[in-house]
Amino acid sequence: MSFENLIITLRLGAMSVMMTQCHRHSVQYSLMKLTTDYISRSLLAMWVSRIAVLAVMLVMPLIARANSHDRMMRSITQGDGLRDATVSVIYKDSLGYIWFGTTSILERFDGVNMRHFPITGDEESAKWIGAIGETDGNCLWVGTGGGLWRLDKNSTELVRYGENHITKSVNAFANDGNGNFYIGGEEGLFMMRNGKLCNIAIESNVLSSANKVNDMTVDDGSRRLYVATDQGVYSLDMDDGFKAEKLGDSNMTYSAIYKRDDMLYLGTRNQGLWRYDLKRDALSGYADVGSNVVMDMFGDGNRLYVATDGNGLQVVDMESGAVVDSYDMSGSHGKSIRSNSVYSALRDREGQMWLGFYQLGVDFTMYSNSLFETYAYPPHLDTEGVLTRTILADGSRRLIGFRDGFCFIDEDNGTFKRYYASDMRSPMVVSSIRYDGKYLIGTYGGGLYVFDPERLTLSDFEPGYDDTFKNGHIFDFEIDRDGDLWICTSNGLFRHERDGNNVYYNRLNSKLPEGNIFGIFFDSTGRGWICGEKGLCLWDAESRQLVGDILPDKFIHNTRVRRICETGDGRLLFIYDKNKLFGSDTEIKNFGTLTTPVPLDNKDMDMLIDKEGWIWLITTNGLYRWDGNKVFYSYNFNDGLLSQTFFHSGSDMDDDGRLWLCSSQGLVTVDIDNVTERQRPYMIAITDASVNGIDSFGQLDRTGDNSYEMRLDNVGEVNLAVKVSGFNYSHPGDEVFQYKLDNAKTWSVVEGQHSILCTDLGSGHHTLVLRYPNEEKSEVTLDIFVARDNSAWLWVIVIALSIFGAAAVIRVKLKHRKERKDNDAGSDAQADNVQVERKYRNFNMSDDECRQLLKNVEEIMRKSKAYTDPDLKLAGLASLVNTTPPALSYMFNQYLNTNYYDYINNYRIEEFKRLVSEPESEKYTLSALAAKCGFSSRASFFRYFKRATSISPSEYVKSIGKNNRE
């Protein structure tokens, strides 16, 4: 069958479906008229369809590839804080908050936290939210089954509005861009301007079903308001007193409406999807979306998104009328959701899809700016979701290593060749390099292969020379400035000279370290750094020998160095012990440990320096870019990374400066020219606050785009907790913030947390500054004003007056009271002595016994650090030293003149001083260090420390040059 005949057949089939659909819905259209229209347009339609089909065939793979993040869904349920799991409306406001309208409550979501706004009243049906909208000043409007509600900025409660006009359900809102806000519902259409409501009659008969508005849309171009009602669809001229015109003669009840060009798309609750042609004044059945119950509908470009109760969300191409994508439980288009009962839907400004369900909460696609791309070479290869181990990017050629082989791609000539486990002795590729026009491929346990990119053949390297090249591990390659090839293996180091000679080094014939040789690096002086399992040795280019034991004493020795790089200014960088950084000049005179602005503990690292001189730290738990000083960026899912797990030796940079990285979810790549200053859709927001555990949201005032203010009463101890969000709606644990309170010298870092605690705020003005790490333009300020405690001054005045009034009496009795006090003090001391004598009347220990017991206690404290147990009691300590509690009590009180708790806490204080002096202590808060020392609470630690040392812990830490947070 020819292509033209195929198109005609498809068109005839579509025609038959259209006629059947029209008959089923009893729409009175003449078959003759439809047939005549079809015949008159058939030739044009044939060519239009042909072009459309070809376009879809060409473009769809690109669309699917570009929108791969649409398949990554996240859910919000009652377990995540959603009070009501039936979500009827979803709205994103101008600040970036997502609002969920449910059957009983309004919910606000900031990407992490949920805030609830109840709807007052006893009638449950009146609480069903049918619409959410917004006017200037971030004023939110909510339509419910019982009327219209308003939520002002910073308000904690919804306020009923216009109850004299609107007492029944509100179903739709619309803005016309000229300050007019339209409200549609069971009681008709209303317009609000400058806070005043006026009714707009669609039909003069107030009881007409045409006055019941279910949805509407504003067309700015034609200045018309299109309204879907219980009795058809109407057009209102906004420039002619809202004169209403009914479109067509259908009296169907429409639940949703969307306009594009000269077409109105209409959804119903029982008769599926329809389309009205404004030019032709013709109504026709439209695409079959698999369910006749249309709950919500909107458009984006040439795509129509239709939410159904029964078949998920269907995406219709408005040019062809075909369903081209879907979000449903089957996941047939790769986008699986938890329910097909989609009651509400939204595609927000950032392209994220939000779907509200019946009784199951919300699913949404996670945000990504697609800075990084996952590599694909259609139709042969798509690495998304595929674990990749190595990459060699050589112009238009790609050599990609997997756990089960490798593939070769030449994009210029369209070559693709794949080798699998059955083609190799070991399929796990761990290294590769271009050498002498061919590619060397190192494997784990299968030796070394040579791949010819012209013949697409795979062969052994130097067959018969050494068994290592057949069965060993080949970890790394490097070419020196003389053109010699160096091969790092599990059986030593090989140098393959240009003339074909091979030189073999091992620990018996050279200074090579024992064990595996993992890598080699040649610096700008020609010196070679050989990284062994048990340490470093050097290649001296002048003497052409391996040398050892020449590095300074404080240089890194006898440890595995994982990677060495050199910056443009001649600085050598080393990664050793998995994740520690070390730096040196090429003369090995100035060297030392390096620290990144954000700690990277417990993350195995690799390293690469890009063409702009930035250092990329590639870890098993994140990707980072560092200028070597203070500027430090982290990258995550928001930037297009499907995985945070990257592999050592799995990175490369091509001649154009493009970076290639191997991850557990594919090969990702980024153009360094695009890695400029971070572009974020929203500023950091302070979304909630509490003081001493009490909700204080109402006191949080947003005073500008990047400024907030709180005015707090002085309640003695003021502890302020603020919640923050970047509105990225992705993985909350990926976000990293820095903050600084008042005049702190350094920035504190919170990773994966969205709450910041400011403790012990005294009266006066405090400033909290938040930002993304090292991004000054992202800084947000919270000014905190704590009122002075006037009650204290009042008490001072009252006491002063009392003292002044009673001064004469005090003078007369002062001497008498002093004598009485002295007598009382003597009596108290005597009573204390009597009490002690009674306590130990039947128990006595000699000084030698006390001395031996004290020695035993001190030994336990020194060896086992029993004091670090916060639950340690006198009886427990007695058991550890094999004595009785009375004996310990006697020794503490009578021999040491102290008590058990003071003795134990003194050890804890000394332990704290030791811990806080260590180099890595600054990543811990003071409270965390106190807990490590055995203090059961922050309050007891601070109280005892100050009593024992006369200064606070914070003051002590500053006195030794540390900056731990409290």
C-alpha cells in the first residue's frame, strides 16, 4: 500500500469513528454535511496529515529524550502531612508555593513542608474546594462549595468574602490582566474590581442553567471571556458591556474549557471531549481519551492535557487530534502514576506536572533545569538507567565501558559497535586510552585489548609478552612527553616505548611500592608520580629511573593516592585515603592538607580540572565544582543528574571542553560553557517560623523579594526556628544552604535540612542571612527584633521605691539582722556536721582505702571513659570498680570533699575541651560535642561548664580560635 493510500485509509477510519461518536452523543449534525466537508478537504488533509505524521515520527524521540525527567515522579500522601487525600484543585502562586484544594481544607506546600488552612463551618459539602486564584499582592482566593474565601499575605486564616452576593459553590476564577478578577459558580458570573463585586448576567433569566458557571477562560486578543456552563458555552464581549452570545445550539453541560487559536476545547463529566470551531460555528466530538469523565483540562503549546476520572491524564496533540502521551497506572508511555482517578492537574511555569487524585494525594514530576544531559545515540544506545564505568571522548568518537563490555560510537560516520561479555575474557572495562591510532582497553581480570576503530576489530595487546596482559587487572594508562606508554596493572608497572620495547618494573627490580599500581601522572616538569596500593614513588625523567624515599617527612606517605592533577598555575592536587585532599607545588617545597568549603566526609572521590581551571570533585555521593578557594558549587537532580553515584576513573574531558561523567544511572555530559552562574527559578524563601516551639507564622512578614522581618516579644529565653525552601520541588535532601547569624565570622552549612534554629536571642536587633553555598546573589535576610523586657524595669522601680520607703526601718534593724544571720549560719554549719556524722555513723574507711578506691575509679575513667555514658549512676560506677555505692559516696564526700556528679562532670568538661581542640571538631555543634562527652542535655552542659570554668562554652571555643555552632 502506498503512503498516500495509507493516509486516506486512516482518514476514512477516523471519519467513521467521528460519525459513531456524534451519533452516540446525539449531536444533530448532518452526515451529508460532514461527508461534503470531508471530500472538499480530503486532498489538503492528506498532505497535512502526511507532514504531521512525519513530524511526529521525527520529533517524538527527541521530545521523549529531552523530557526524560518527566518519568521521575514523587508522591505526597497523608503520611507526608497532607490532611485530606482527595485533591480537587492544584495552583502555583506567584511566589512559588503550590496550593492543594481538597474536599475539606486548603494546603500549602513548599517542596518540603505542608501548612494547613482550615475552612470553618459545619457543613462538609460547603468545604469542597473548586477553585484557587490570585490577585495582586499575593492575595489568594479560594472558591468552595459554600462561597468565596480570601487569604491575605502572612495571614493564618481564610476569611469569608462577599457573602451577601455569593453563598453557594464557586467553581472557577479568571484574570483579564487589567485588574479584573472573574468568579464563576452556581450563582452565576461575578467580576471583582478594586475589591467590589458585581454580577454579570449570562442569561436574563436568573434561574437559567446558563448562569451556572463551571469553567471559563479569557482571550486577551479578542477581549472575550469564554464561559462553560450547565447549558452550553458562551462568549462575552468584555469591551461591550459583557454582552453574551451562545456558541452553537448545544445545551450540553461542560465542565472544562480551553481556547487555542480559533478552537475551543470542551470537557464534560459524562460525554467525553469536544471541540468547537469558532470560525465555522461547528461543534464536533474530539479525541477519545479513554474516559468520558473529564475532571480538568489545560493547554501548553500544541498539547492539550486532559485529566480524567478513570484513565489518568491524557495528552492530545491539538494539530492531529491524536493522544501522544499519557500519565496513567499502566505506565505505557513511561510515566506511571498511582491512580487513574485524576481530579486535578497542573503543568507549572517550570514544566513540572502535578496530578491530584481521589483519596490518594498527589503525584508530581521532579524539577530539573537539564544542565546535565544523559547521553544517547539513537536508535542504538540510550545510557539512561545504565551503569557506565569508563568513557573516552575523542572528537566525534565515544568509547564507553560497561560492566558487561563496551561500545564504540563514531557520530560523524554513524558507526556503532557493541562488545558483550561473550566477546571478552572479562567484560568489566576499567580503563581506556587512545594510542597510535587505536584504542587500548583495560579490564578487571581479563587483561588488555586493542580496538581498531577503522576495522572495528578487537585483539590482544602484545600476545605472549606477559600473562598480565591476558589475565591481569589493567587500572590506568598514561603517555609521557617522550611518547612512551605507561601501563598500571595488578602485577607492577609497564613502560611501552615508541620503538616497541617493553620495560617492566616491580618491587623487586625497582623502588615500586608493593601491591597493585593504580595510576600514574606526569606533571609539567616531566616527573612521573606512580600511585601504588601502599604509597607513592617517582619517575625521574632525567635519570630515567624510579626513585623512592625522597619526599619530605610531612608529605603523604605509605597511603593510596587515588588521583593527581595539576592546575594551570603549577599546583599539584592529590586525593588520598578515598576523600582527603592534599596540595603541593611542583618543587615539593610548599605543601599541605586542603579543605573544601563544604565537608565531603565519607565520599570516595575522583578529580578533574576543566578548561577554565575549576576543580571537579566527582564522588560516590555527589558532584562538586570548586575554584580551589572559597567558591564551591554542588550539583544534583535539579541540574539533570539522575544519580549522585559516580565512579572513580569514570570521567573525561573532550577537546571542546565538554565534561563526561560515568554514573550508576548513565553517562552524563555537560558543556562547560553553560556552567555559568547558577540560574534558579526562585529565591530562597523563609516559609514558616516558631518561637520556643509555638507557631509564629503570623509574625513572619515578607518585606521584599529577598527580605523578611519578625518582631518578637521578650519571653525570657527566645529560641527561633525558621523553615526554608528553594521551591525546587525535587529531592529535598539534595538542597544545601549556608547561614550566618549576626556577626558570625564563618558560614554554617546545613545539607538536606530545611530548618534553622537560632537560640538564646536577647533583646534587640538580630540578622539571619541565608544563601546557597557561596552564591551571594541568592542571599536572603531575616531581621529579627526582640522587644526589651519592660517588666524587668517595672520590678526594678517597684523594688527601689520599697527600699526607699523602708530605709529607716532597715537601718534600725540591720545590726540585729546581721547578728541573727551569723547565729543562723553557725547553727546551719553545726547541723550540716551533725547530718554528715549521722550519714556515715555506721560506715568508715581509712585514707589508704580511699586512696586505693580513687585509683581504681581513675583507671576506669581513663581506660573505658565511663563518664561518656549519660545514664551512668553511682551504683553503676560502683559495679564497674567492684565496690559498693556507700563506699564511693564516702570517698567522694569525705576524702575528696566533692560529690559524685561534680566528679563525673569534671571528666566530661575535660573531654569536651579535648574534642573541641581537634581539627575536625568544627563540623559538630557544641550540643553534639557535649552529647559525645556524656552530658544528657544542652542545658545541663552549659550550666555546669560555666559553673566550672566561669565562662560559657561559646566563649571558651572562641578563645581557642574555633567556630563551632551551638
